[in-house]
Amino acid sequence: MLFALNASRALGLRVAEALGASLAAHEERDFEDGEHKVRPLDCVSGRDVYVVQSLYGEAGQSVNDKLVRLLFLLGAIRDAGAARVTALVPYFAYARKDARTQPNDPLTTRYVAQLIEALGVDCVLALEVHNPAAFQNAFRIRAEHLSCTGAFAALLASRTDQNVVVVSPDPGGFKRADQLRLSLGRRLGREVGLALMEKRRAHGKMTAGRLVGEVAGMTAIIVDDIVASGGTLAAAAAACRAQGAKDVVAAAAHGLFVSPANQVLATDAISRILVTDSVPPFRLDAETFRDRIEIVSIAPLIAQAVGRLNSGGSLADLAA
């Protein structure tokens, strides 16, 4: 059975369509004092149940609102006798805070994991988290990490000329960029280049350093997990152009596009930005970015993962 909370219903419907199924019925009810409840309306007793909820903030529901609603539905499904409960959380909030960088810092990734575990959930699946190892290690239950590398590579290979290089906008994303390089290379049938942007700390702020790798005369594909304000992406694009890249395309799993992304990403340095539908790009100015934003649906990928989880299969090769 597949449920999707109201905030992620559009994505849930796409996943259901990819599965050849329909969404199960549930109720979400708001009370005048700000409290709310959520419950399954279809019988879940003895069933293998999946719940879709992407944890990004928007008008009307904050990140925390969505998290609590997800927790309540997962708990209600478990209490109603489901045989197995899986949380499908394409954008997993708080996953960027997985280490203490200052004294007494919270480990919010682990705390959210503990909340989910306390409800008796059997498995959690997330897409392209900031640090997959930290995400999986935060859980004591099964935690699966999906990469959208294959989805991006398939699209890029159909539209990219032969002179292409994949660029990581910071050292932390080097492995992600290398995975895209390999996947794209398999589809193009040849070797694809790799470049890396250094980062430097000056006056307490991170700034772009030098670009390591050859991009001159090539289409540079900058890949990242999240686009928030767009500063890192814009800096990497400017560096690629300065080194002679003939075109720059960006690909990021989660397009948060928080302020001031509308201004920062309005640069001509980036011709196209690919994001998935884990987070709708509702914060971007529709007119400015009409021809520059392309959404790649992750519904088929999630549907494949659900099929394998349901049959006891492995998800290891889904990123290829």
C-alpha cells in the first residue's frame, strides 16, 4: 500500500502511476488551536505500507509541520497493524547537520532518526542526502540512500556533445561528481573529464578558490546535492566560464532556491539548471527561469526502489 501526505500528494501520484497502483486513502485534519491529526482510512493490517513525504518548508507548512505529520501517520499505520512500514522521504530535512562543528552542536540527523525509529518504522529511504554514510549510520533500522545520478546521466547523455566535463563545486562533492562522470561516460561510450572547485575560508566565510581540471572549450556540468541560495553554484559557473568553458549546465537533486537565489542564479554563466521533483522550484521567479529550469522526475526511481524493497531485492545498482 502506498500513502502520500497532502503536501507531497503530487509526487505520490507520480510514484503510484509508475508502480501501476493508486494511492491509499488517509485523513489529515486541522484544528483551530493549531493541532492536527492524520490517520489511514484504508485497512493496513498485515500489509506492507509505504508513505511518501518530502520534508521541505513552504507557505502553510514548515519543515517541522511536515515532519510531525509524517511521524503521526507512520505511528498510526504501525498501531493499525501494518506488517511493515517504510518511510519514503525524498528530501530528508536536517540531513546536513550530521557532525559537531562547534561546541555542543546538535546532531539533528541522528535525532530525527531516533524519532522515526521510536515509532517502529522498518525502513527509511531518502534521495541524495548530503552525506550518505552519516545518514545511514544515524539509523539502527534499515536506511536506504538513492542517488539520482542515473536519471541525470540519461538526460544529459541525450543532449550533450562530445566535449563534456563534470565539475564538483566543492571538495565534499567529489565522489558525487565522479559517479556522474562514470555514469555519463558509460552512456556516451567514452571517457568524460572531471574538475574540482577548491574552497577557501576567509574572515569566517567560505569563498570559491581555484578550479582544478580542464574545462576550456567544453560543456561543464556542475553537480551538487542541494541548491539553496545558489552562491556555490554561481561561483563555480563563473570559474568555468573564466577558464573557457563554452557552456555550463547545473544538476542538483534538491532545488530549495532560498533567498537570494533569484538574484544569484540570474547570471548568464549558467544556461540550464536540472533539478528533481523532490522539491518543486516554487521559490524561483517563473518568468526569469522559465526556459532555464528543467525538472527530472524521481518517481520512476522511487517506484523501482519500492519494487525491490517489496521483493527483498537490492537497491545497490539503481544509481547507475
